[in-house]
Amino acid sequence: VFALEDGLERDGSGAYDRLVIAPTISPGQVSDVQGPEIQVRFEGYEKFVDGDFLFTERPVILIEIEDATGINLRPFPQFARLEVELDGRERIDLAEDFTYTGGYTRGQVRRIFSLPPGEHSLEVKAFDNVGNRGSAKTTFTIVNESTDFELVDTAIAPYPNPFQDEVDIL
């Protein structure tokens, strides 16, 4: 970047290594009506499915976002921000955590959360550069050594049944 102060003989220059410039797209130029595709997972839990247990109070969330018209990272309009809503009440802006991984159409958010033990939910909301919204919801339970929870599973069967002194749980 180079700057020259008008009427004075001063100038300035500088650099910024995270400047991303994407093509400008207006809604009339494309027939896109789909919001970004969003995938939510957790670092260290490659087979995570909705409702799983996480055995850490500092889970690392990984969010993959992709859209053919690009991901909107502007802070305006207010409703169209890249954010996560945690437990239905706390909204957290994710734009600063977003890193492009495939041109201007794909990227990832990696963020560490500090959460108390118990059930949690999150909804990731993202907008493309045309204004279409995408979202992904997931729930999980933070478990630590002191967490009390009930084990209820109708598929557990003791063998032999009935038993006297000893039983195997299958």
C-alpha cells in the first residue's frame, strides 16, 4: 500500500499479508439461491456425530465452509456475519478465525472454546457474497473425570440371563 498526503510532501507505505480480494458479485449476476455448505467437527474426534461426548473442557472446533460465490466476511450488514451461536444465547463472531483454503470459495475456522461439563449446542451461520444464508447445528456433551451421568442403553444385555454370581455385559 502506498499513500501520498495531498498538498504536502509526505508519503507512506506498508504491507499486510492477509489481504484477500475476491471478485464482486451482485445478486443479479448469478442465479445462486443456496447458502454456503457448512461442516462442523472437532479436532481429535474424526468420527464425531451429533450428540457425541467430548472428553475435554477445551474442545477445538473445526468448521469447513464452501460456496461458489465466496464467503462473506464483512461485518455488515449485522445479520449477515459469520458467527456461531453457543447454547442458544451467546453469539461469537468467527470472521477473524476464518482462513481461506481453496481460493475465495472455501475456508476453515479453527477455534478453541472453554466450556463447562454438560450438554451444549451450537449453530454456525455463514453467508455467501450474494447474501444467501447457510447454517449447521450440532449438539455435544462435555465430560470430565468428575462428571456424573446415567448410562442408559437398551441394547445392553447381561449373559447369562438370569445370572447368579457373575455376568458378562455384551
